[in-house]
Amino acid sequence: MKKFDKERVLLAVAGPVIALAVAFVLSAIVLIASGKNPVEPFALMFEQAGFSDVQVLIINQASMYYIAALAVAIGFRMNLFNIGVDGQYQLAAMMAAIVGAHADLPAFLQVPLLLLTAVCTGAFWAGIAGVLKVTRGVSEVVATIMLNAIATSLIVYMWKPDVFGVKIGNNSTTGEMHESGWIPGIDLGESGEIYGLVILAVLLGIGYWVVLNRTRFGFDLRASGSSTSAAAASGVDPKRMVLTAMLLSGAIAGLAGLPILLGDSHTYNLNFPTGIGFLGIGIALLGRNSPVGIVFAALLWAWLDKASPELDFHGYDKEIAVIMQGLIVLSVVVSYEAVREWGLRRQQRRVGAELAAGHVLGADNNTTKEVAGR
């Protein structure tokens, strides 16, 4: 491996490692300040990761986090902040649940129909923000935040019994989906069942890497995100890329809720997971928008979620995991900027040293020529 490649790997790894170390230390300080053992909670959570049933829960949760983080990462690659992933996946999951409860096709048609419904719903909802940005210059951050609120209101409206809602006790649901739309998981016996759509998360990660690194579209997307003016000079339409990136981000976001919808709950109700889109932002940041990095970040987040309930049985608040997640996000932002500055200074020093060496070599050559001329 060349020296330059080694430095790139070092810079890529240094940010997440520093962020995690700082987050662990700050979390320990919080525990000490509250009069608790700063080590035992982490030991308890690490112990939970060794149990097979908890591992299944972690994998299932991580699959949804991973898909949401990929949706955020696509926006980040285009220098867009799609903060509306949360509304996009929830609305998409509800529409898929409604279609699944009212359409009863053979499984080979029903499942693609539900996937297509979720993809189109997510893309449509994100596309609204994309259109506003390219036509009116509206910030995608503001637009997607407002669309999150509208999506929540739409969901509440569609839960009404005279629209698509079905009341089961005090719970509002969309009614149970037909079994032809259920996706069987991987049965591990007493340990539980891994969602069948975990495979979809893997395929999306592979597709994300291929598209961004091995296609002209991916090159245009990264170029437009790095410099809009430079991309335009090379023939790329910046507005078209913005709209395309938002549509693609929303389409993937629409799939984030399907692993649990088609693999477990089979309905959209008040207990359906929320906040996955916002967590995806921190996971994408920690994973540096890399499909492999996001895998580890998603597993870390899922571990913190699924291992922390054990803390309640040992006199600790499980919210320490939430505190740690917040600290990771803050540490990521600070550490990445520090590593970036350090990398720039190293590069500047290296370029300066090379220029100085070249100047000395040129001076020596001139001296040699003068001596030879005499």
C-alpha cells in the first residue's frame, strides 16, 4: 500500500475511533457525576451482546437503521441534508400497510407491490422538497422538517376509522395485512427470528457502493456535491442532480420501515417504531457515508438500544445509552473537523517539503551546468 493510501485509511478510521473514545469517556464522567460506577453499565451491555436472542434483536434493529442511514448518506454525498427521512419512511410504511391490507394478490405479486408502494411514497415525499429547492431555492432542511410534520398529520388522518383506520382496543391500526405480503424470516429457534428483509439491507448497501463508485451517475453525484460550479462546467446539470438525489434518498428511506412491517407487525399502529430517520443521521455521520462504515455504526446504535434495558435491573438508568448516542453525534462532528484540519496541515507540509526538495535539486543542477561550462 502506498504511503498516500495509508494516510487516507488513517484519516478515515481516526475520526470514528476518536469520537467513540470521547463519547465513552464523557458517558463515564456523567455516571461518576451521578454517583454511579462508570464501568459496570458498559460491562453489562457488552455481556448482553453475547446472548443469541439479543443478537437477533440487534441485527433486526440494525437493518432498519442501516437503510435509513443509507438514505441520509445519499443526500450527504450530494451536500444535501435530507432531515425528512423520518417522515418519509413512516408515511411509506403506512401506505404499504394500507395497500397490504386491501390488496390480496399472490405472494410473487403482492411483495413487489408493497415494496414499490413504499419506494414511490418515499420518493414522492422527498421529491416535494427537491422540487422546491430547484425551482424556488427553498432549503431542503426547512422543507423536509415541515414535510415531517405534514406526514405525521396525514398518518393521524388516515388512522381515522372512516378513512383507513381499524380500532383494536385503544390502538389505532391499518388492519392486518394479507399473509401473501408477509416475508418469512430466518428462524433461529428460541433465539428468535431474523427479518427476511435484512437481505434487502445488504443488497442496498452493495448497490449504494456500486452506483456511487462504479457508475457515471455516482461520479456526477459526488462531483456535484463537492463543487456545483465545477460539475456544471463539466456538463452536469446541478438542478437535475439535486432533484435526482432527493428522489433516490426518499425512495430508499421509504424502505426503512419494511423489515419490521413485513416481517413482524404486519400492520401500522401506534407501536410502530418512530425516530429511525433521525437516528440515521447520526449513523451516517459516524459511518462517514461509507456502506461498510454504516454497517458498524448501525450495529453499534442497535446494540445500545437493545442491550440498555438490562441496566434497569441493576440500578442504572437505561437512558445512559441515549446520552451516549447523543455524545457520539457531537463527538463525531468535532473529531471529523479536527482530523480534517490535521490532514490538510499534513498535506500542506508534504507539498511544501516536495517543492523545497525540487527547488534544491534545481539549484544543484544549475550549479553542475555552470561548472561543466567552465
